Amino acid sequence: MVALNTSMIVNIAMMNNIRIDFVWSTQKGMSSLYPLYKMALSQGWDSNLYKVKKQSFLNRKLVKLLSNLIVIAYDQPLYRLRKSGWDGKFIYIEHGLGAIKYYTYKYNFFHEAELLFYPGPVFQRKMKAINPQFKNGLLGGYPKMDALINGKIDRQKMMEKLKLDLDKPVVLFAPSWGGKYSKQSGIWNADFLKDIPNLIIIPHSQDYRYAKKLKVNATIPSENEGINPYIKLADVVISDVSSVLAEAAILDKPVVQLKLPSYPGCFPDKDRRKKDVYLSDEFIQLEENKTNLNKRPFKIAYLDEDWVMGEISEPDKISDTVSTALSELDKFKEERQYWGEQSCYKCDGKSSLRIAKMIEHFQKTGERKQIGDLD
């Protein structure tokens, strides 16, 4: 295989004439974009990966350097750039596989995207329920999943390094965000897991600050390590509404879903953002009225579907539920397969390449063309 040197990459970029930058403002946004950015470079695009600062004056130099078309995984960098004087166009990719939350496609910016990539068919159905006239969406998968699908771990070596018991199952607890707003949110339920051996806790990036306050005997990897190796290592995954549930399901790992009084970003939780909302107040109120967390804790916002792929447990029963999940590995096998496929299109470890090819085709022809299987 011939390695590409700098001059070769420049020549390919000139031939492809693809000039697109990738911008981020949070660690999760960056990690969602990075696999696609690396793929873009390998395809010879003229691309850069930039962090957008909070203060507008710090972005003035960046605005002058930035391409007219950018790729984002959150809206925050877009708003910051616009405030700093940039008025280009953007492509949007999701930053997770959690279809359940209400903010997906709720805001105006989603509907302004030149291209919007749905991670999987359930996201496409959500958009159709919200805006049936939207024509700029394509199924792409989730670039961050490529490394999870293609990566390998040395289980014994990893467990020895983490000082875990080789004879016991590994339990991963990876909740969604919300620790700042409620003591009943995901991360604070770690206390109910304190008697579970071989426990690994990976908080949401917003909640890592609370990890040191937990009084649990658990391994808590550093934030910059990434979650993929630990999903691979886990024998069972516990979460609430985090996309890690779908990621585990794609690997056919049994999951336990925590039933909580409320979930951040899910109805009937009130949205703190009041501006730039695409949906009418009446539409939102109707969805809130349909919410019954006691009967349907995992109903997907805007759809009459339930995002259930494993055992459901209240926090104080979690130890027994984990035991059940580990003793009945195939009980939810069909549900895991279904939601894995619905959450991540194809999920063949080629999401980045697939999305890159669709972007390149759009840039060259102006056509939004769906690409499926890749050779």
C-alpha cells in the first residue's frame, strides 16, 4: 500500500476540488466529527478540523479561513460562527444514536441544512413526522461507530490492566447527561450499583465532574479514553436514554434500561431553549400530553414507538435485573437486532466512507443521492 505524502494529498484535493471544513465546540461534537474528517483527508479533500470559541472576537481569524460549506454535529458552533460574521452553509451529522429525545429536529437549524444525515431509519421517520416536506436528508449511519465495529480488544490484557476479576462478568454503566439539573438523573444512580463487581462507569462528558463524588467501587476511565473499548469489553451495559444502548445492541450486548422519574431531553422534561424552535407550541403540547413515563418510559418523541431493547429496571432493583440479563442472554436478541438496524443505517463499519461519498457527489453535482452498500 502506497503512503500518501503531503504533495500527493494536495494534488488529489485539487483534482477533487472538495473544500469543506469540520467545526466543533464540545468534546462529543469533535469525537463525532473526527472519523469523518479523517476519511475526508484520505479521500483527498481540502479540509481542516477547527474548534469554535465561545467569544466571538476569538473566532475572527477562523471566519476568514473557514470554507463556505462546513460539517457540524451540534448547532452551537454554527451560532457562534454566524455571530462572528460567517454566513456560509452547513452539513449536519448526528452526535449519537439516541432517537428517543425531543430535541432531535426540533430546532430551525436542522431544517436549514444543505445535507442532513440520518444515523438510521428511525431518525428519518422522526423527521417525516415533524417536517414531511424536508428533502435534504439522507441515511448515512454514524461515523463514530466505524471504530466500534472494526476495532478489536485483548480482553484478558485489558481486564488485567484494569484489575478486574477475569472470572466475573464486566458491567458497564454509561448514563446520559443531566447531573447538573437533577439528583435523580443517570449518573447519580451509580450508588445503586455499588455492590456489583467488575463495574465500569463512564459518565456523559457533561457529567464527568461529578464522578469523583461517587461513593462506588468502580473503574472510571479518563474522559479522553473514549467509550468504544469498554463497550467491547462489557458483558452487559446499563444506561437510561443514552445512545450507548443502541451501540451495545449493535454488538448484540445485553442491556438494562433504567426507569427513572424523568430523562433529560425527553418529554415531559421542559426545554430550556425557547428560541429558534421549528415546532409549534401546540405540536409540542400534544407530544407532552402523550407522555406517560410510568407506562411507556422509552417512547420515542414524535413517534408511536418504544425504544426498548433489553430489561427495564428501577434503580433499587438493578442488581437483580443485571443478573437476569446475564442469565437470559437471548431474551431480547430480536429487539437488539431491530433497534441496532433502526438506529444505525447499514452499520458495516463504513459509515464515514458512505457519508463522504454522498457529500462528494452532492458537491460535484448538486444531487442528494442515497448510497447503500459499498464494495
